[in-house]
Amino acid sequence: MSETALHDLLLSGSFRVGRTLVTHLSDGVVVEPRANWFHGVDPACWMPVVGAGSPDTPFPVTFGGFLVQTPDTTTMFDCGIGPLARSMFPGIREGGNLLHRLEEAGVAPGEVDRVVISHLHLDHCGHLLKPDGSLTFESAEVWLHHREAEYWRSAAAAGNIEPARIRRYLDALQSAGVLRTYADEFELSPGVRLIPSPGHTPGHTAMLLSSAGAHAMLLGDIVHHTAHFTHPRWLQSYDVEPESSFATRLELFDRAARLGAVVTAVHMPILTLGTVTTTGSGGHVYHPAPPHRPVGQP
């Protein structure tokens, strides 16, 4: 991949959902093999679908989050890897620079009202705390599903990614009085809904945005590649509840199809936007949005 092409992947990108502006903010890009996104699947099946010549074919992986600006609120959905970017992913380009991308979007960390965390893997919540342990988004509530907090505080998380560090994050948020949890799907603010979507982790959360008759789903780690829309059983190796992951995908893909919602996810190249339709056999077809065409405009 050329330096020019890689640089393009690092840039933020925005789209509108009615009166809501959504900006995908990069916290770094890694170019490496990602066979673990198709865990347990014969490479001969997934390689031609994703255009890979071998299981070790490298392709770009974006880290970061989404800035969601409605007329009344400013929300981050996930916030990247943070200060640990370079130690977690040697060779990452522009790693840990999400706050610079946020500034380029015209928003200071103190202007963020809420941070919604899809799940507590460090590449989605790392910017919650500064290196000194203080809050990065000092005025923001931090929302996650109650099962997510319970899971990372339990022995069940022992084999996952740095559970001791995640517990320190939870303790800091609790001590600061900013941690908020929820149980059932609900509207966080007009046009911003939190949807329990278990599987990748027990308390994984997706976000549904609605405004002026338009809709978008921000899918967290429900999908990592557009191939997952048409092959929902091609699961990621870190999914702790595989059957729940599969059921979650089917439920949300059906819902996205009914709504005609734009779908995207944080690890996809900026911007990867599309829609989903259902087939007569109950499957799903992904339709990429044409490049340079506004999506979700009222």
C-alpha cells in the first residue's frame, strides 16, 4: 500500500443522518493479516470474498471512534486506543491521535457530553483516561451496558485483553461519578438509541441514530469487515459468546434492512458506508454506498 493511500485512510470522514452529523475519527491504522476475523473458517472460503491471496495477506485496520453531533448533544461512540496505541500495536500509523482528529472536527474533549463505549476492549476505550489517570472527557458521562461492567470485574474475563487494566478504568470512572450503566434498549437522547448487542463481549452495545426519517447503525465490533454482513457465522476469535454474536448479527441486520439504515463499524476504513437488504431465504446482502455521494441526507 502506498504512503498516499495509507494517509487517506487516516483522515476523518463525515456523513449526515438527517440533522445529525457523524464523523469517523481515526486513532491509527495498522496494516497486517487479519485471519482472526474469520476464526475457524477455511481460508479457501473467506480469502476470495475479501480479495486476499493468502491467509497472511495484510490489509488496513482502522482504530478510533465516532463523533455524533445532534442539534442538542455531542457524543463519542468509542474513543480509540489512546496512549497505549504504540505499545499495543507496534508500527501503527498515527496511533493515539484521536484527540487531534477531534480537534480538527472543531470539538474539544471538554465539549463532549457523553461517551458511549461499545465494549471494554482497550482499542475502544483507551482514551477515557489520560496517562496520569485523570478523565480525558472531563464533562462527559460514560455509558455502557451493565453486563459489560459485571463481566470485566468477574473471573470470566481472565482470558480476555488486560482485565486488570480495565478494572482500573472502571474504578476511576466510578470514583469520578461519571459511570452510567443501562440494561434494556433505550433512547439516550432524541434520535440516539443504545441497543444491547451481546456476543463479542457479554455487554456489547450498538448505537442507532435517527433523524428526519433517516437512520444509521454504528455497530462496534459486531462486524469487522463488510463480508460479515453476508457471512454472519464468520466470527472473530475474541467473541466470547459465539452463538450470541450470530444471533445479534441477524437481529440487527434485519432491523437495518427494515429501516433502510446506513451501517458502518469502527474498524472499517474511513469512510465505509452501506446498506443491507434481506433475501428470500433469510440471508443478507450488503450494498456499499457509491463514493462521494451524500448518505442519509434529509
